[in-house]
Amino acid sequence: SFRLASPQQVLRTHRLRWYRGSHRPNLPRPICLGSSSAMAGVRGRTPTGRQFGPGSGQGRLGLDAAMAGTQQSWCRGHTVQQSQQRFRRPLLLSAVWALLVDASFQYAPLESDGGLLKTSLIVDVGTVELGFRNISFRSRLYNGSFPGPWMRAAPGDKVEIRLVNNLGPNKPGTGCDQPVATYRAPNGTNLHLHGVYDNPIEDNTFVCIDPGSDFLYTYHIPEDSGNLLLWYHPHLDGSSSMQLASGMAGTFEIINEHANDPLVAVTGDGGAIAYVVPALVHQLDLNPSSKQFVETSASLQGQSDMPVDVHNPTNFTGTLLLVNGRADGTFEVPAGRWVRYKLVNAVAGSKGMLNLGFRGEKSRSVCSLQVLGHDGVYLHAPRSQSTVLVAPGGRADIVVGCREGGHHVLESTQEGAQNLGGLFEPEVALLTLEVTGKPSKHMASLPEQLAGPPPYYQNLLGVEPDEHHEILLSNAAGSYVVNGWPYNGSVSHVATRNVVQEWDLYGGEGNDLDKVHPYHQHMVHFQIVRTSISSPLLPQVGEYYDTVPLYKGLNYTVRFVVPFLGRMMVHCHILSHEDLGMMTLVNFTDPPGLTVELSEAIAGAGRTAGLRGSSPRTVAEVAAFLVLGSFLLLVSCGTCFVQIRRERCRNCCHSGYTPAP
């Protein structure tokens, strides 16, 4: 089980990251938090990981941060990977912050240096060894790690992530050139930084990165960002669900050390919050008859021929909730103090609604759960709840703690949500608190007020909206459609940027609350204005989200402002539904007559040019494409005009054209 590291231990651990190359000073060996039993983990291009699980006499939980080109060091006699990337902040401040938020992780996050986070994500096949019952399997991974590296940036930072596709070729007839709204391209990929406040040029989810190709993603974090929780995952329509289920995902945090965040002052030694754990949650299904069985999911209905090679010596046929790639982690915490979990629901299956609470009457009577935020955005005040509900793709920032000692399990449950369809199966353990010390009459006090949303997410409740739109996910037949149409790559609606949008969001399948379709939009979050059901478990009026569950009987009215030009993706975040067509595009433009600068025009063209290519087009190529396209358009229209005048044809240029008499 994990124990809070001392400042000296954290300082020693993080000092290693201040030296590049192979000539490092003779510093003390880095601290591995947890027991010293032999490490297992992930074997692949960059082997990392640790043995973990019930029956192993230990409890290890961590996010591997293996990177290409890292230096090896030794940790209590076991090989690990230490990142060479340096901290952007001064050493002492980094050590203090690490004490507050990194104490439960064996590896430090990849952080920006001098305002730049520059790294690579290498997609390849590796072998995942859980440690739990000696189960292992082959999977598509980022940097040989299940899940991918934990990253962290600061407001104003530039983030450069080069996505390198080292997977083998797609089978003939299964590549990115196949029709959309079908399973395809198991070895093609791209990247989505889920929750980022950014335009679709930087967060390019249209491009297909074929095997053997790479793509540079560049993001600019807003200067006025607060402390936000994001995550990244593949978003190539046709294979995104399979790749997410395989473990291709990672936590991404924006940490603003200068923000007025009341929680920082109560975190760490002696504080109300003992430590903070970013917790990326995956499902691993080992039941061969299940649709989510690890081999069935990886096959993408026959599109992929990659051997999964599941090794399951005890024939375990249950379902696991993996947190940062490990099962049933145990955290040691004193009675009366809190552990903060930044939960990311990366479950890819159709029943991925996570409702989490404490197991058993005893634990429920002495343990507490408070919600601090949703989808990376703080609430205005902590909210006490018996359970927390997180939709697929959503995030929940929570604190949990108990007043009396013992083992207290946080698990999936149906408590308070029995009528909701799409819930994850109950009584699957997520995490365990090992509470020590004398009983406490009360839990430690938390701040009464939280930071709330960042400045660019204003309160729009009393604002008159400028434009209206409706989104309907699925229909009575359960089709994979948005507003009645499957995704075909075209724009279904045009909206204006920099004005207040008001959208009504509906679920169209099933009866009342039995069929769920989590709504997610890119580029910006939205504020809840109205909801058809008021419940502490569900999104509340005034709160900001980027992912909410829609049912036939549960719908929302939301408002938001988009400051970016370009096409916003809107889709169901059960990613198999998105793969098969439950997605659409909304194009945000300037009002008619407003002059758009050339740079924006070129950027706009880039959104429609070469989106299926294996590498990005340069600005020069896009400009040449514009010039050539304009010339050809003039020639064709001139020819068409002459033909109309001479022959008065009915179908010249486009069908349905009728010449004037």
C-alpha cells in the first residue's frame, strides 16, 4: 500500500530528472513507493511497470511515463525508466509540488521545460502483464505503457506531441480509405486532447496517421487557465473504441501554481488532503462470451489480425476496473484525512456509466465522499454525495476518507442510480483505502469555496442567447445517427463564433432512462441551463461539462461561446457508436461580411485539405492548393456559363440547375 513520501525522499527522486545524458552524479537511488517485491509490468519497446494485484502481497498503482530515449536507473534493485525531461519550475518548488500531488506515483509526470512540453507518443504493440493472477496479453500501446504517459503543462505553455505510428500495415481493404461510419483502419490512428480549450487545427481529429507515418500536434494552453484535468486518446472514426479499450489513453493536467486554488493550502503533510491521485480508469473484460472480451474488442469485428495472446492461467472470467493500468490499488491514509482522486472514465464499452461509492453499511457509515469538480472544471463549493456518477469520457474530481480504521473499498454500485441504463456492472472494486490511526470524530475540514470555472467560461445563465440548435443522439430504432443522419464527413450545421449558443440536447433511443448516449463536444465546454431531471448525481444547472449522459427521459439545454473558427466534432462518447456513425460536424464561422485574414483562410482550408493523408500538409501546400483550386473553379464556372448560354442545359455544374428562360 502507498505511504506519503517525505520531502527529502521526493527531493531525491526528482533531483534525478535535472541531469541529462549518461553522466549523472552519484545521487541516492530514487524511491519506489510501495513494497519492494519484483516488478513485472509492460514489455514492449520501452519496458516498464510493476507487479500488482490481490494475492501478490502488495498494492502498486502508478502511471508509467516511459519515453523513447529515456535513461535506465535502478529502484531497489529493479529496472525502471526515468524521464530525462527537466522541470520547468525551480527544484525546491518542484519537490514541494511533487509532495502534494505525486506521492502515490512511482514515476513523475512529463512536464514542460521553459514553457514547452515537447514529447513523443509512439504507437506500437507490446505485452501487458497485470500481475493480477499472472494475466498478460498483447495490445496496442503508447510508448509501451498501459496506459500512456502522464503529462502536465502550465498556462501559457506550448505543447508539442509527435504521434509516431509504428504499427504494422492494415489488412487490404481495411485502411483509412474505407467508408466512414464503419469499423476500419485498426492500425491507423490520430489523437484527441479531450477537454482542451482549443481550435480544430491544433486538436486535429480529422487526420488519419497511417502505419509508418507521424504527425506533430501543437497546442497552446491559454494564459488564464486554472488547474484543469484533461486526458488524451485516439479519435480516428472507425477504430477509436478498439484503441481506447486497448489502453491507448493518458492523463493530461494543466497546473497553475499561481492560481487562487484553496485546495493547495490544505494538501500535503498535516493538511486535510493527504495526497492526490490522477486515476485513469479502464475496463478489462476476461469473459470470452462478452462483447467486451479483450480478444473480441481487439479484433474490431475481423478488421484486425493482430494476435492478442491472452495468458490467463487461472481462467479468470470476471471484469476488472484498472486504475492507471492496475487492479484494486490500496492507499494508506490516516483516519479523518482525505485522499483526492482525479478520476477519468476511459471505459470504452457500451455499459460504461461509472457510479462509484463505498462497499457495505459499515464503510458507508464512517466514510465520506465529496465532489470538487466535473470534467476538469471546479465547482464553486465541495458537494457531499453518497456516490459519484461519471459518464464515459467524463471526469470527476473527488475526495474520499473515513473516520475509522480498516479496509474501505470504493466500488461500482447501483445505489441511487438503479433506474439508469448503461451502468457498469456493480460490485467491481476500484480502489481500497487502508485507514490507520485512532478514530476521528470528524473528517478534516475542506475549503468552503472552490475556484470555480476558468475565466473564459463565464456564467451564461442570465444571458440572452444569440443562436439556437438541437442535437438528437440516436432514434427510436437505436440507429447510430445524429439528428437522423449517420456521419458522412460533411457539415450538418453552421454556427457563428463569439456569440452565445443555446443548444437543446436529446437522447432518442429507448424508453425513459434505459438507453444512454453520452454527448461530447470538442473545442469548448458548455454550461447547463436546464435539465429535465434534477438529481445530485446528474449535471446541475450552472455547472460546466464537456460530456453528459443523454436518455430519452433526460435532456439538457446548454449554453456556450466558441471563439474558434472551424468544425466542431459532436458525438456519442460510447466510441463504438461514434465509430459507426453517431457523430456530426458543426462549422463555426464569422458573420457574413466580416473580413477574415489570410492566415485564418489558410487555416480554414487546412481543415478540409488532406484530412485522410498520412502526413500533414504544410502552409505552402495549402496556399498552393487554394490558388490552384480557385483557378480551376473559375475555369469550370466560365465553361459552365458558356455552355448554359449556348445550350441552356438543365444539369450543368450541379443537378437540379434550371436556367432562366
